[in-house]
Amino acid sequence: MLANIVFETFHKGGPVMWPILVVLIVALAVVCERVFWWAREATRREPKKLDQVFDALQGGDYASASQVARDSKDPLLRTIHYGLHNAHASLVGSMQMAAGIELQRAGRFLPVLDTLVTLAPLLGLLGTVTGIMNSFSFIGNEELAAVKVSGGIAEALIATACGLGIAIFCLVPFNYYNSKVARLQFELETAMNNVEILVESAKQRGFDTMVFRRSNPQPSST
């Protein structure tokens, strides 16, 4: 029964309902993917290990700091490990590059949601225009005017409602996950600044960063 109502409503919405349906499917896929991705990332956070890394860096024990951060799934620890592992080239530059990769992963598909927020109501507006145009084409024919005009108005309203509904559905997760990306960016920048400050402080107290490089050989390609 419900399926029949949905099908009839979809049919009354006119041909523009097909691209609106495609937009809805893409929106559902993107939102579901982001929900699962962020849920998984939440389980990978390791604040205790992060504190251990900072403690090791404060004492100038770069090898231990790198070892603690190694193989972690936490984006902060991954960024720090990459920076420490490539400290012989550029500590800050390496961390910035790793942080950029983490932010790119976090912001994946958000431009798609941004596009759908704009595209869905525009498609609804297109359905409104085509529906009204269809209604006016029958004005003058007294036998068909009432039925066709009401059908055209229904087409216009259904398409508009569906387009706006999809836009609202996409807007909420889009803004929410944008805020999550901004929060992750702040955490990455804070962690990188802490690493830089702790390393410089250790240098001033006489610890040599070469200790880290000798105790952390480059991994083999195999």
C-alpha cells in the first residue's frame, strides 16, 4: 500500500522526478559513507598514546616517541610519526603534508553534498516551472482544463517538495561534518605546534635530534 502511494506520487511529479531520484540516491550513499567513516575514526583515537608521545619528546627521547606513534590509526599520531620519521628532511614540512592527507580523507565527498544542497532545490524549481507550463497549455479547453491544471499544479508542488526535502536532508550532515573537519584541523595544528615546541625545547636543553635518526632507520621497500 505504501509502495503504491510512493509510486503514484513519484509518477505525478513528472519527468523531473527521475533526476531528483538520482540526487536522492547519491545523497543517501554519501551520508551513509560519512556516518560509518567518522564512527570508525572515533574508535581509532588514542589520547593516552598521544600524551606518551609528548612526554617522550619533552625528554628528548625521539626514538620512543616515534615508536609509540608507529602503526597507530589515530590521525594525530600518524601525522606526528610521519614528521618524526622524516625529521632529517623537515619535521614541520612532513607533518604539514601528513596533516593535509588526513584532512583530505576527512573532507571526502563533502563537495558532493555541497553540490546536492544546491542542485536538489533547483531541480524542484525546474519541476515547478514545467508543471505550471503544462497546466497553462490546457487552458482554453474546458473539458480538460480542470483536470490538467490541477495535475500540473500537483506536479509542480511534488517536485518542489522533493527537491527542498533532499536539500534539507543534505544540509544538516554537510554542516555537521564540515564542523568535524574544522575540529580535526584544529587538533592537527595543535598537535603539530606541540611537537615543534617540545622538539625545540629539547634542543635548547642539549638533546640532539640525531639520536632519533640513528635509532629509527628508514624502512625497507619490501
